[in-house]
Amino acid sequence: MLPALSRLRFPLIRICGIVPRKKKHTITMADRFFPNEMPDFVAEKAAEEEEAAAGDSLGKLLSMPYPLLSERLKRAALDLKETIVLETWGMTGQRVRDFTLYCGTLGTAFLLFRSYQITKNINDLALCSQIIKTCDFASNSSRDVTFICGRAGVCALGAVVAKHADDADSLNYYLNQFQRIKLSRNLPDELLYGRVGYLWACLFLNKHLGENIVPSSSMREVVSEIIKNGRSLARRGSSPLMFDWYGEKYWGAAHGLAGIMHVLMDMDLKADEVEDVKGTLRYMIKNRFPSGNYPATEEDRSRDILVHWCHGAPGIALTLVKAAKVFRDKEFLQAAADAAEVVWKQGLLKRVGICHGISGNAYVFLSLYRVTGNPEYLYRAKAFACFLLDRGHQLMAKGQMHRGDRPYSLFEGIGGMAYLFLDMEEPLGAHFPAYEL
Ligand SMILES: [Zn+2]
């Protein structure tokens, strides 16, 4: 029998852009993205040249001195934040229907926390605490255990925000609640609902509160289970690790190999486990599409369509950037750069969010900028953000860009755009929300 939350889980496959196979003849890649007509690189003008610059409004944004642009993006982000708070909190009578970070109210709290980190506005932190408290109540009986879609996200974010607010009682409460989370034996391994989604919450706590808040010994049991499952589903001569979720062997960040390898790389692995992680990534690189994009699943190698964080090159690129850093291996960095080329050409999606939209795809360039320092990657991140700033609202108003089934949410809606705009303030400190630590 399927778990009670399957009603929520199956639609996620749909909203994450998996196209039903019977419709494949009617949907092409070109239907999914805007042709990227922006120049491959534009140098920034000096402040005094900026006002006299010719060209359309997008062209002017692309050549604007970075401090001016990031200020403009921040102002837009703070306006978006007000709208998002109003729509997801004020207008709902402060009731929580969906508590999750993915498409629910915790996503608003996560955005407020980022806003507080950037602006130091304590009102954002206070409202964030209040929202988490209501999410805590709403998620109390949830059996979902991950950061993005489960109880661990509420407790971990609650603890970190309590620490920033110097609220020791709440800090203890949320840490205590986190320790009560139980992982069932039939849990999947993937990021949105599975074991690595729980481990990510442990890493988030350790990053913000101290290395041993969740000791690696207590994560070890979960890691061993994941490795055991991955090896048992792998076939000889194929990937050393393989996983499935509801019968599909996904490759992407949300449900598949990329998300699982991404989190495993932050764990204390044994030497043979490290080799399996490297081997799995090399298997994916070797079997990517000729275009440089990646299949959504192990079985479906013929449809080169999805260029999303959830499925396809963007989510896998973030994992490859991390592999390059962790393993100090240029092969992974080159593969990440190849994937970023796909995102540049085919990732200007007709959707706004971070899961399967332009906002999320911009983080591929930010991630590569962080590890390489190459200004061309910062330009490309800036170009995707500028495209949204200049044209996003108009395209959404005309119905030419999808604003998401939950239009104010963090992962699908304008919440992700607001988060990206805030992150452009400190591009070297930018991280894909709830995925890059
Ligand atoms: Zn998605």
C-alpha cells in the first residue's frame, strides 16, 4: 500500500516536469525555453558611462556596474518578499495548509531568514520565527522526514533561527524535536522524501550550530543503509550505485543519483564508498546525451528534454561542482562546465522557480563562479537574473512564462526569484537554497 502522502508525492513528479511518455511526440525541447539571445559576455561599464549607455533595458542591465545592479536586484527582492509574505501569511489568516519548504509556508520563512542574513533586519527574523512556530504545529504529526518536504526542515530551521534570535528555550525545543524524528525502514533514499533529505537537515544544523550538533556517528547508520541500497540495485558493468523512487531510477537532484551523491559527498565515507560515489558520477558523465544534457531516468535515454534542477543538467552540474571541490578532480569540473553550457543555451526556461525554472538554473553559474572565480560565470548568473528582473513580470502576466502552480512558493514560484535576487548581493556566498550548504 502506498503511504498516505502519496497524493502529494505523485503530483511532484508531474510538476517537476517529467513528460508522460505517450506525449513525447508533441513536446520538444524548444517549447520549454526561450532562445537565449543575450551576448555570451558583456563587460560592465564604469558608473559615469552607465547613464549614457545605448540599447534596450535588458542590455543596459547587463552592462551596469555590479554594485548598482545588485542594489536594484535587492530592492526588487525586498518588494517580492513583501508580496510573498502578504500572500502566503497575511492573506491566509496566518494559517498553514502546506507546511513544507518546497511549496508551502516554510519556504516563506526560509526566504525571510535569507533576507535577515543580507539586510540584518530583525523584523524579518521575528516574523520568520513566528511562521516556523505555526509550521511546527502543522507538521507535528507528519511522517515526512526531510528538510525540503518534511518535519526535519521545520525543526532544523527553527533551531537555527532560534540561535540567531538568542532564544535558548526555542533552540532546545527544536533540537529536541529534531532528535525525535524517526526514519522508517521503507523510506526511499532520494532528497525530497528520503534518507539524504534527512541527512541534509543534519548538515544544515552542523553548519549553523556547530560540527557535532549531529555527530557523524549517528549519521553513519543512515549512510550505510543508503550505500547498501545503492549497491543492491546496481547492475554489473553499470553504475556502482543505483536507486529507485516509485519504480523509476532517477538521475536528477530532486529524486535521483545527483541529489544522493551530492549529500553523500558531505559524509564521512569509507574508501570503497568514495570510489562508488566517484564511479557513479563518472557513469553519468559517460552516459550523458550528445548535447551535454543528462537523462531524467536510467531507463529513458531517448528524450533529451529537461534542463531543470530537479531533472537534467542543472542539478547534476551542482553535484559535479561539488565533486570537483571535494575530490580535487578536473574531470568533474570540466563536466560541470559542459553542463553549464547546456544551461546557458537551453536553460532560460519558460518557468520562474528554482526547481524547474530560470531562477534555479542561474545557480549553476553562481556555483561555478564560486569555485573558479571566472567572471564569465558571474555574468551568466547575472544575465539570467536580469532577464527575470527585466521581463519576468510581463512574461508571467501575458502567460508566456509559468508562475508555478503555487506562485508564491520558494521552489516553484516567485519565492525562488526573490531568493536569487537576494543572493546576487553576495555572489560568492550564494548557494542553491536547501541544497548547496
Ligand atoms: Zn522541478
